[in-house]
Amino acid sequence: MAIRVNPKLIEDLTSFGAADVNMCYHCGDCSAVCVHSDELYRFPRKSMRQLQMGLGEKIDTALEPWLCYYCGQCSDQCPREANPGETMMSLRRWLINRYDITGIAGKFFRSKKTEILTIVAIGLLTAMAALTYHFFRGSIHVYDGENAFLPSLLVHLFDLFLGAFLAVILLLNAGNMWRLTMLKGKEISIPWWLYLKEFLVLPLHFFTQIRYAKCDTGNREKPYMPWIVHLGLMWSYLTMLILVMVFLPFLQSGPQIDWSVHIFGYLATIGLATGLVYFIRSRIRMHYVQYKKTHATDWVFVILLLIITVTGIFQHIFHRLGLPVAANVTYLLHLMAVTPWLIRMPFTKWAHLIYRPLAMYFSEVRRSAVALEQKSEVSFRPVLQTI
Amino acid sequence: MRVGVFFCQFNPEWSLALDPVIKYADNLPGVVLTRQMGIKPKPEPESLAELIRTYDFERVVIAGDSPGYFKPLFTKAVAMSDLNTEEIRLASFREHGAEGADAIDRAKAILACAVFGVPYSLAAVPKGGPVHHATLVIGGGIAGIQAALELANAGKQVYLVERTGTIGGHMAMFDKTFPTLDCAACILTPKMVAVAQHDMIRLFTGSTVEYVNGVPGAYRARIKTRPRYVDLKACVSCGICSEVCPVKVASEFDAGISQRKAIYIPFPQAIPNVYIIDGDHCTYLQTAGTKCGVCEKKCPKECINFQDKGQVTDIEIGNIILATGYDILDPTIIPQYGYGVFPNVITALEFERLTNASGTTGGRIVVKTKKTSKRTGEEEWIFDAGNPPPKNVAIIHCVGSRNKKYNAYCSRVCCMYSLKFSHLVKEKIPGANCYEFYIDMRAFGKGYEEFAERIREEGTFVVRGRSATVSMNGDQLVVKGEDIVQDKNVEFPVDLVILAVGLVPARGTAELCKLLGLKRDSDGWFSELDYNGNPTETERGGIFVAGMCQGPKDIPDTVAQASAVAAGVLRSISSGRGIGHRSSLMLSEIEARAKSIHTY
């Protein structure tokens, strides 16, 4: 089978963050130091090679970038300062773009102007919609119930509508990912029942991110910190998403505090705030190699989430204090950030929430398929046999 | 002659005030156009050709830090405009050393030469006074020995200064030389003896150069000799003093794998073959004569003199040869290889001493084992001739070399000596496995590629892909890496790991540079005048570089360069024209000379 070579692959990838791929001279330090690199999925060196050779198809059908959690050991040890860790990160952005059937992701990653303008436009549209409603029915002095400025039922319906939109896009993109990685990139036949056999891998990695815990972050003072923060952020985020999507009417009722619902909201807020502080602090301190480069989309991600968290906290406080005008204004600001945030989700780094566990799942299915064909001889002295 | 001058900058960080140079170029006879093209210009060859045709240039000069980079483009344009492409001249400011205080004058001179069509090196020949016939050689390794012998055999006086107690340098520590597997000592020792016996060589061991002043051709230097405490003439090296000495110190000559006494001879073939007292460790000297002193009592020739204060010698010389060699990089700074943590991870130099027949194990290759020291009661890991030999040996190339964190350069000799190690292990331990982890195999010399092929045929496992980590799995050393040719992750349990450490300039190189007013390159080695055309001379007249101190090289290259240096010294002595500092050349002198060459 002929292999198509894309000579501009690396050039293309630079807008996604990777800058030093061409420095690599293939000593293999990075692959050897990575705890996740094994016989079947060997990275980052192999990905660097594929990039240097312009093997776009191999890159697009690869699962390896998703198996990396960017502990930074590879970039730390790299004798050429080729930054393999950052390359894997950029490849994840690249793949999000590849999986996306709408093509919006690519536009966001390639141009921060496009992304910011889109966000501002959606935010303003949201504000306009709310103010139009206010013009006809709602009153700024009422937070809840009849004549409310932003009635929770209406917002709830809007949320559900957005959620459905997101789900459809994500499903389509995940399907595209499956097509690329499991159909197009397959070297062996994969029996359908393997998907059932390995299914538990999906929730396992989704909920525990256990592979991150295995990352060798031995150079750090607190080796488990990145994993715990990442997991905490994910759990908080997920809790908040469920609260907003499913329990919004309860969340917005009050002014009394309904502990059965709000306790989750508080915990999630603490988790989000902690995660955000950790993220921003490390990106400013740049004390480990993985924090040295931050893509524009990542900053947008953090800043939006910061706005959402802060406005969310304040509208909650104002509401409980019985200040409906202040609560309504902060709530509007909150919605102006939340709407673009939600719409943006499937097209940016956020999508790794879905793609990464899927990739772990697919990789295990592939591994089982290989084991079935008995191609994988897990031997530690392979060189002896082949030379 | 109608000349067009184009200024093209290659390195954006290169900073030389071009304005005065451009003004100067405008006023040079024949120059009809000067044009500043900026940083990394990409002009269209067609428009350039048009320009050349409009002005009817007869010569085009490209000036800048690396003008050679732009030459292809100009060649194309010149060819299009029917001008002879040989009339493209380069004014390479950086390569001809236009930097520092007199950078602008130098740049002007370089430009003038290019405009006149005269090679800079032809025009920039400094004049000098008469040359003193004696030569100072700093460094008594193979390079210094070779240069000293060449000069002495030509009948010229040589002062050979060596910092340690014996000449021989690193080569004396080696067992075999690659690729012929000749015994290193068999080549070196006769040369060392010749140095000791030569009438024209005066040898200063345990000595350093304190200062050098004067002008090229007539330098004065002061050599400071540290106290040896043993009479050089009386000592017959019977060794009784060393037998009775109670102090034990790690042996420098054995790369620290064995111990010597405080009164010692570095190795049996040392030149001068005289014992030496290590003043930093001798009990008598450290306690100001209140304790010990047993060697003085036992010496049958009464040649130990604790009152030795050393000496200072002033010499007059015409030329100076630098042959200060190198040190090996300390691999403790690279944590992933575990040197200093795991006892059986050793450096190449330690292995060299281990496998040497005159070494501590008598040439038996063994692993270190834990022994309890009888004297201090501490546990220590030592090589002992009775230890078991390693069954699996890993050799890791490029340790600290070709690595932006440590040495960006290739140390050049490691590939070949590592292959030699494989051969020695396989030769001495039947059935042993050797794993060579390499990135690129640099077998560049005569017979080297064949040698590499031979090692592969002998059954060494040559793994392309550098090992990333050395770790301990229980009692077993484990070397991990990626074999990128076989496309496999590999993990070998081994008994001995040899690190092919890179080379760094010898300690004291910086001080010597300051002393002599020399330049060093970005890696710390001495800068030669011109790497291709003049690799032995330096910016300073009458100061030459030989061997490793100019940059990593193997023994054949070192010896060749040392002989070349001797030729340079003899030329300066016999020409009668003398020598001078290139840096002292005035712009007007170069200009005048360039013009005079230009006219005939």
C-alpha cells in the first residue's frame, strides 16, 4: 500500500503548539523513560519520526497521543530539547481537529482571533436574547418565580437544548474517531465481541484516570499532585455539568439553601476553584517543563472557566442575600460566559474528556486483538533473537 | 574594476556596527555601489542580475557574518548577468575574527581584501622580530611529547612542562589503541624514554606556567615547580618508601579504582622514574613534621627531603605550544545513569584501567564487590582480581555528548573506544554478552568502519537507540532503552555498565587562556586561527595548539597535529622573518599589503 507523505505536516502542526519536532535525532530516550510506552504503543519517539517523515495518515489514525498524560519526563531528558512531551500535547490538539467533522476546531486552534471573536459574539447574542425577554416579560427585580428576569425553567430548557446539540456533535466526532483509529488505521481484524469484553476499561479510565497516577513524576516534590488535581477538576466539572443540565430548577430555587442539591454545588465549586488556581499558578511559575508552553486555546479555556466560576459564586451569594438585581446581573454575565463555553466544548481541548477514555478503551481492544493473533510476544530480549 | 558590495547578515543576533564599514566601503577605489540587504535577505536572482547589468559590475563582494550562506543566490544572479562567477568575493567578518575592541578596523580590512580580490590570509601577515630558538611545550601527554621530540630532534631546545608527576598523559592509562588494537604503552613508552634522555629537552614535571610575557618570538616565562620532596637525581625508585608509607589515597592514574600511597610513583614506567610525595595527604607534611616521617628514615639513598620548597625557573623562548589535553565529563551530573549510586556503573576511563594489564586486577575484567575495609571498618565496593567476571556488559555511548544540556558537541573518540571495549570484554570473558547503545556510529577514520564491522561480527549486540536509564532491580542492574531499528523496547539485565563519557577541556584551560590572552571557542577548547586552513596557530603570534586541547580528536590526529605544530615552530625559527600577533596588525598595513598584491 502506498503511503502518502505530507511534507508540510510539521509546519501545519506548529499552529497547534509543537515547535521543535525537527530537532529530534531519535536516540529513543523519551520512549525508554516513558512508563506508558510499551511494545504495542511506543511513543513519543515514534510519533516524532512519523511527523518528520510527514506520515499524516499514521498520525491521524494513532491512539498514542491519548495514552500520554504529559508528565514531562521525556522533555526533561531530551538531549536535543526537541520537546517530545509538548509534541504529544500538540498532537492531541491536532487529533481533536481531525476528529471534528465540522472543522470548527481547526479554526479555533489555528487562530485565537477567530476563537475570541466567536466567544464574544455568542456571549453578546445570549445577552441580547435575555434582554429581549426582559423587554417583554421579565423584571430585573425578580430573581425567581413569576416575572423572573431569567426564569430557571426557560434556562433549563435552553441548557437541555444545548446539551442535546453537544451530545450530537460529540457522538458524531467520537464516531469519526472510531472510524479513523479502529477502521482506517487497523492492521489486523478486530472481532466485534472484543468491544464488549474490554468495555469496562471505558468507565474505569473515565472515572479514575488511573494511568495518570502511574506517570513517573519522580522529579517532583509531590508526585501524585498532577493526577489528583486533574481528577478533582474533572469530578468537580462533571458534577457541575450534571447539576446544571439536570437539576437546574432545584439549584436556582431558594433563597433558602437546599442542602441536598447545593452541597454538591459547593464541593464542585471548591474543586473547580482549586484546579484553576493550581493551573494558573503553575503556568505562571513554569517550574516544570510541561507548564512552559501554554496554547492560546488553553488560556481561553482557563479564563472563561474563571469567569464562569466567579460569576456563578457571586450570583449564588447575591441571591441568598436577597439582592435580586445584583444576582440577576451576575447571572446574566454568568450565562454570557457559559453559553460560548458549552458551545465551544467539543471543538477544543475540553473534548479530551471523551476522547481520552475512548482511546484507552480502543487501545485495549486493539491490544486484545493483537494478543488473539498472537503477534505480540511480550519479550524483553527481542534484540537477541532478531540480530 | 567596478565593484558592488552587498552586506547580508545571517545571524540575527550578530551585532557589528556596519555604518562605518559601509562608509569605508563607499570610499574604496573601484566600489560603485554598496547596498545593505538586512538580515537573511531573499532577493530575487533576476532583479539582482538586472542590478549587476545596470551597474556593469566586474566584481561582486558579499559581506557579512556568514556570507557563504548567500553565495549560491549571488552565483545564480551573476551567472544570469554574464559576469564571471569567479569574481564573487566573500568578506567573512565572523570567520576572520572581526569581533571585540578592534572589530570595525578588522572588518574594514577584511572588506578591503575582498574588494581588491586578495585572500585575507595572504594580506594579513604580521611582521615580527627575530625568533628565539627555544620552545615551551605546555602539557606532557602524547601531543606534547610528540611535538617536543620533533623539535628536539631538529636540534632545538625544548622546555616541556607537565602538571602531574609524570609525562604520558591519558594515553599512558590506556590498554589498547583502536582500531589496530596495538598496545598503547608500546607506542608511548619509548617516546617517553626518548624525552627523558634527550639532550635538547628539559623536563619540568609537577610544574605549571606562572606567567608569560614579552612579544612573539621573544617570550619570557616563569615555570613554577611544586616541591617533590624526593631528590630527582638520587632516587633509584626502589620502592621501599612506598611500602612503609601508611597513608592510602585513591590513585589518579588508576582513575580512582585502586589506591596508592602518599609517597608513590604514578606507574612503573613513569618519566621521570622517581617517587613523589603527595603533600596534601602526607602525614608528616600535614602535621608539620610531628608525626610519621617513616619513609625518610627507611630510604636507603637518603633522597627524601621534607624541606623541599620547590623551585622557580625563568626561561626565554620563541614559541609556545599548548598541548593541555582534556578531562572526562563527570557523569554524576547525569542522574539517570546512576553513576556514583550504583557501584557497577563505571566510566570509560575506569574500565580502561580495569582492563589494563598493569591495572589493579592485572587486566582481569571483573565486577565490583562489597568488601569491609580492615582499617576503617567501612563497607566499600572495590575491584579485586578474585571477583567474578561480568556476564553481561552494557556500554552506553554519548554520555553527556551531543546533548544540549551538557556538551552539545560530539566527543569523537567514544564510539570507537566503546567498540574496542566490546572486543576486550569478548576476548577476555568467553561467553559474555556486550550491548552497545548508540545513537549514530561515528567510525570516521582509516580502518574504523572495518573495525566496527568486525565488532558486530564478533557478536556484540549493537542497539541503535541510546539507553535512557540505568536502574536496580533487586541486586540486578537493568539497562532500559529503545531499539529503533528493531522497533522494540529493550530491557537488559547486566552486571557492568560502562559509560562512554564525553570529553571536556582540561581543568585550568580557562586560566591558561587568560594568562596567554587567547580565545576559547563556545565549547571551551582553545580557538585555532582557522579550522580548515590553519588549525595549529592561534590569534597570538608564536603560540600554537596541538591535540585535544583544540578540540576532541583521536590519537592519530593528535600525533599528526603535534608534528604539524613542530613544523610551524621550525618554520618560524628558520624563516628568519619572525612572527607577530595577527591582532596587532593595523588596518593600513593590511590595506597596503592587499593593494601591493593586487597590483602585481
